[in-house]
Amino acid sequence: MFTNGRAAAINGALLTVFAAFALASCAPKPFVIGVPLGLTGLNANVGVHGRNGIQLAAEEINASGGVRGRPLKLMIEDDLDTPEGGLAAAKALEGKGALAFVGHMSSASASLSIGYLSARRLVLISPTVSSTDFSGLDDYFFRIIGPNDAQGAALAAEALRRGYRTASIVYNSINRAYSLKVEEGFKKAFEAGGGRTFPPHAIDASSSYDFKALATLILNENSDTVLCAASAFDLSSLSQALAATSASLPLLGSMWARTPDLMVFGGRTVDGIVLAAGGDSEGPNPELRRFVERYRERYGEEPVFSALYGYEAMRVLALAMAEARTLDGPGIKAALLARTTFPGIQGDIDFDRYGDTERPYFLFEVRAGRFVRIR
Amino acid sequence: MSGYVKGRPRRAERSSLLNIFIANLLLAATVPTFVVAGTVGFSLYRYLQREIHASSHSLNEAVAMETRRFLNGAESHIAAYSDLLDSELSLTDAGRLIDITREAHPEITRVLVLDPEARLLLTSPAEPGSIGRDFSGLDLALGDKAQGEVAYTRAYLSPFDGTVTVYIGCRGDSNRSVLIELNLESLSLFLLPLRIGQKDRIGIIDEAGRFIAHTSPDYVREQRYETILGPFTADSSARSIELEGMLASVMAIPGTSWRVAYYRDATEVRGVIASLLNIAGLISLVCLIIAVTIGLSIRRSISRVIAHYISDVQAVAEGFYEKEISSPFEEFIPLSQSIGVMGTAVAEREGRLRGALGEREQLLREIHHRVKNNLQIIISLLNLEVSRLPEDADTASFSASIDRIHAMGLIHQILYSQGSLDAVDIGDYSARLISYMSGAYGRPGVRIEQELESIRASLDRALSFGLILNELVTNAFKYGAAERTDAIIRICLRAEGPDVILRVDDDGPGFSEELNPGLTDSLGMTLVRSLADQLSGGVAWESGGAQAGVRATLRFPLEERGI
């Protein structure tokens, strides 16, 4: 026979079991992070790798307990790498409750959404938007990459070092916020070093663009080299078109083109192209090596620069969220500016008071279908 | 060790018979229900889980076979195209024939013919601007393949339109290669009708985990990777996992390095399990509610009977010994019989005690009567003694003694003439004593005002009180009223809390400043002080001087104070 107390204890135990089942279904509410990226089209490789890097970082952060005990939930939206697409993606993600944003891989896609998100006091950290158009603004835009005119300057220095004195220039008119700044940096440094540039040719990055006609125009300029501030598809197509003429004209490419697609689209014709880019996946940092290993294991290929910057951008945002006094745009912005240095897998990231960074670019050359760092 | 326990004493633990009964009833009703429901639910869950995995496996098998059929179509075409190129037909004529057959097959977006250096010779449909394009960047290792054997590339963006595609390649006799750009959108559309449920998803994944085809084509367009099943390994040709609300299972597609992944909405799949578990839970809940309702009903009915029973027992305890205690419960019959027997015994014993008590009271009353008579005899003797004294002899002390004895006798008279023997109403007693003393000392013109409350006091206290009252009233008559014809004597008796207050006022000349009644050694005053001490009380005198009268106040506790 049960006593009064024992019966109550058994009833209590039963209730506890039911309560435990009920509580088991209560998980902490995740923080929604908006991730607008260009995921489709001929230039999608940068966005796809960037997304993969961001996802990898978020998975690691969640595996180690999330931010303030809550997991991160990425909401990914294709921004089509266009200004209008970027704005639409930012609006859609805001509507889905994004607390902050990590994304926009091209300056074009960020050009409208930076103003939109800043007006709503929402932080956007871009892994690879490098246009100096957005420098020196006290807004809610932060970036992990250095200014893109430095890419042009690095390529100009290499061109001069190789003895080139005249240069034709090609730029992508869709992403002009990016490509024209590379062109400006190149022109300024190249001409300062005694070189001469021809008026730039605009290309629209579409598959129907007549690259053969462009090649003819360039060959008529009889220049020593060609700077192509455009995507991997643009540069490889130009390379294919020039190769078809049997002319041998050295090509210089900006970071945008430093993706495996350059070799896929260009085949053997892209050998010898020199590119300026950040994100050296073969750097010596042990944390970088671990990231590369994990990336290979997870996605079955080498990470490109956008994956590295995406990974760093996500980690910077998580750190700022953890340190923010208030979990809103102003709070996260203040936390980003309060810290002088954020640790990155390619070296420290130092934001100035406008959320810009000065990070180095390296020079790579395509040799036998591989990017080889030369400086 | 000391038996002392500090703090509040602990209440003895008692159990409620009803609560024990109800608790056990609830346990008896709910525990088996929960155990049975839990066991059945768990068994069903395991059974259905196995069934679900088995059905997912079957679905995967079917989808893999269908996908293989889709690819077989493309592979058979590439073989045919290769034969065309190896024939005597010119490249242009072969291209026209390829155009005709390709248009009928939506799974083929484009057909490319490459020279041994991987440069584009021909496309179907025609892409004149691309002729000569270098395709050596594709990882199509046809050199390792036998002639006529097909090879698949990983997913690429097509340089012609930017869509995600996979190339199937085949090398012919002339070392020219034929490549087919697979229309992955059509492969995705092909998967769509293979779904069982509307929420189910099917994906084809390459060896890197990237989606080649998906029932939601955005998965392919955005080059998404499989995230639920995790990285694939060589031995992960068939595995199942449940995560993020999806039941996913994967199976290799023969002849490729691709895998088909079938995702089923876990909520939908488990709908049957959930409804069964819900029914089991509902049954448990209903059983619990019924048990609680029955328990409360039983508790109420038992409570009513027990309350009635307790009321009967209380009546017996209060003296209704003849009351019959009945209960509808068999278990209570022996208890009822015992209480009945006990009541009878108590009634008999009480009758005997009452008889003895009556006899004792009668005896006491007789004693009081005799004491009163004896005191009366003493008074008569004293009066006789006084009458024999010479006329000029001082008889005041005799008179005082007679008064005191009378005061005592009056107590005994009241006691034997009233019902109870343990206490005297000193208000009534005071009235009688004052009446007697008015007769003895009163004169016309002396008015007595009395205000007396009915207060019951024990015999001992009443005796002391009576003697003090006698002294104070005597003094008032003798000294306050004196020879005057307009004197007023006020006597007030009242209870004040636990104390009794007796106040005797006169409007006489008062006492002189030299006289302190509290210290004077006259017999009367000494007696008053001594008796007041016995009563644990005190007497106070007040006099306002000449013609202001005297107020004597006696205050004593009604109950004798303990030591």
C-alpha cells in the first residue's frame, strides 16, 4: 500500500516526465542573418564560394554554442549581382527579420542596398565589395576587403616591372562601381610610372557579347598589355578571342576573375594571365590551413578568395554581436567600431571609423591551369 | 542529550485516510494506462520508423532507376552522335542530323564536337562565335576512357548561357569528342512527378555534394550543396538520416558518381505515428480525468458519511449516550458497537457519580446550615452576655463582634439556601448585609445609595470580602453619618477586568490630617488590612478634609492568584 507521500512522489515524477517532454521542444530562438549574394549567372562563382565560406563559419559558430547562447540562422537570397537585385534581396531579407547582413559580393549589387540598409540602421558586412565609392562614409556598411584601386595599382606596378609601357583597358559596365575604380587605380599608377593607357572598353558580361570584335579593337591599339577589370567569364572570353587571332598579348586581371571558372571558361588560353587578388588560400596561417581543409572536405574543391572573406565576415559579425551592448544595428555598429582589431584567417582586420579596411592584395599568375602567387 | 527541541514544535504527522485512498486510486488508474500507452506508442513508433525507412529506400531505388533511364537516353544519343561523326558524313552534314535528333530530346541542351585539342568544332544548335573555343578547362578525362565509353563532368556554368550544366562526353574513332550539355532543368522536371508527397523533395547530388537536379530548380541554379546528409564518402552509397524536420535517404545511381537523395517531410511522414500517439495520449488523459472524477465523487460520498458518523460520535461524547451510532460501512460496525458499549458504561458511571455528588452537596448544605445556626447561637449568647452587663458598660466591641459574626453567618445562610455550593454572589450578599446594617445602625435621615453588580466569588474570598464590607460600612455609619440627619452613604461594587472594586463613600467630616487609616492600629482597621492582604488586594482611603467625607476603596482580584 502506498503512503500519501509516496503516492505524491510518484505522481510528481510522472508530471516531471511530461514537463521534460514539453521543455525538450523549446529550443533557443535563432538570430536571423541576411545573406544577399549573386548566386546565378555567368559570374556566380564568387557568390557561391562566398556563401560556402559564410555557411562554414556559421556552422562552426553554431557548433560552439552560437552567439549569446542562440544559434545563427542564415537566410540566403540571390541578389543577381545587380544594383536592383541587391536592393530587392536586402528588402526581402529585412522582411524575413534579418538582424544584420553579411553579403553582397560585387560592388554593383551593394550600390543601392548600402543606402537602404543604413537608413534602417542595419549593419551590412561585405566580404568582397571593394569599390572606393563607399569609402569614408559614416554609414552601417563594413567590409573585410581593402579598397579596389589598390588592385589596379598592384597590377600597374607589375606591368611596369615587366616592361609594358602601353595598356589597353577593358571594364565590366554592369559592375562599374568596382571595375572603374580598378581601372582608375591602374591608370593612375601606370601613368605615374611612365606608362600610357588607352580609353577603356566597356563589356556587359553577357554570353552574347562579341568578344572577337573586342579583340580586334584591342589589337588595333597595338598595346603592350591589356587590363581586364571584369569577371572570370569576361576575362576568359577575351582570352579565348585573342587566342583565336593567334596574337600574343599579355593580360592582367582583377580579383573578380580569380576563380576556377577562369580556367574552365578559358582552358589553356588563360595561362600567363596575371591577377591581383586578396585571399591567398595557400597562406601559412594555421587557422587558414584548417579552414581550407574543412572547406575541401565540405565542398569538394579549393576555396577561392570570396570564401575566405565570407568566412571572415561572418566571424567578425558574430564577434561584434557577442560584444554588442544592444542587439540592434546601432549596438552592433558600435561594437564593430569599438574593437580596434578583429582576428582574421588572413591576418588581422582593422576597421577605420568608417568601417573600411586596408588589407593587402597579392599577385598571382595562371600557370598550367593553377593560380601561382608571384608576389 | 536534552529532550529540549528549539524552535516551533513540529506538528505530529498525520495522514488523511481519504487522501491516501484517492492518491492510490489515481495511481492505480493512471500508471497502468500510461505504461500501456507508452509501450504501445513506442512499439508503434519503432515499427513505423522501420517501415518509413524501408519505404524511403524503395522510393530511392525507384528514383535512381528512373534517373538512370533518363541518363540512358542521353548516353544512347551520344553514342549515336559519335557514330555519325565517325561515318563518312561531313562535319556539316553530321551537324544537321544532330540538330534534328537533338531537338526531339529536351534532356539535351547542346551538343558540342571538340577536336583532339579540345577546341570547339561544331555546336548544335549553332554558336558561330564560339567555334575554336578552348574547352580544355573541363575536367572531362576522356583520354582515360575507351572509345565509345561515356564520362561525366562535374557541374559547370555553361559559357553559352550561364546555366548550370553537366557534360557527358564520348570519344570517337577519329579522336574527336562529342559532348552533350545536359539540360539539368529538364532533369529537375523529370524528378517532379516521382515525388510521393507534395512536400517531398528529390535531389540528384554529385560527388562534391552539389545538386545536379532538384525538384526545386533553384537548388541547381544557385549551386547549393546538400546540407542534411553531410559530406559523402565512397561507402555512403546508401544512408538515411533525420534532421531539420526532414527524413532524408540517399542511394547511388548506377553508372555515375551521383546519388539520389529523397527528402520526406518528417511531420507528414510521422502523421500516422503522431495521430496514434495522440490517440494513446488522449486515452491516457481521458482515463486520468475519469479517475479524478470518480475519485472526487467517492471522496465526496465518503466524506458525507464520515462527517455524519463523526457528528453522532460527538453527540455521544457530549452526553447523549443513548444515541445509536449507525454507518453504511461494514468496517465501521465494530467501532459503532464499541462506542455504544462505551457510552452505556460512561452513562452508568456518570449516574453513580451524580448520585454521590448529590449526597455530598446535601451534606455540605447541612454543614453550612449548622455553621450558620452555630454562629447564630454565638450571636445570641453574645447578646445575652451584653444584656447582663451594667448599663454604663462599653458594649461597642461586643456589637462589633456580633456584626462580624453575622456577616460570616450570612454567607453560610446564602450558601445552603442556593443551588450551588461553590460560589456566592457577593452583589446579592452585599445588599443583604447592607440591609442588615441599615437596620442596626440606620436612622431617619441617613440615606444609603448602593450600586451593586452581581459578581460570583468563592467561599473564602466572599468571607474576607464580607468582613471588610462590614467594617467599612460600620465606619461610614459610625463616623461618616455620626449624629447627622442628612447623611449619605454610597456603596458601589463592580468588576473591573479581573479585579473587584468596592467603594464606600460617606459625606461626613472626613479624618484629620494626623489620622492615617492605613496605619491606625484599631481592631477594625487592622482587620481590614489583614483581610485585604489575604485577598491579594489593598484598601485605599481618601479624604478631602473637613466636611469632604471619606472614600474607602477595596480592590482585589476575583480569582485567587497562584504562587
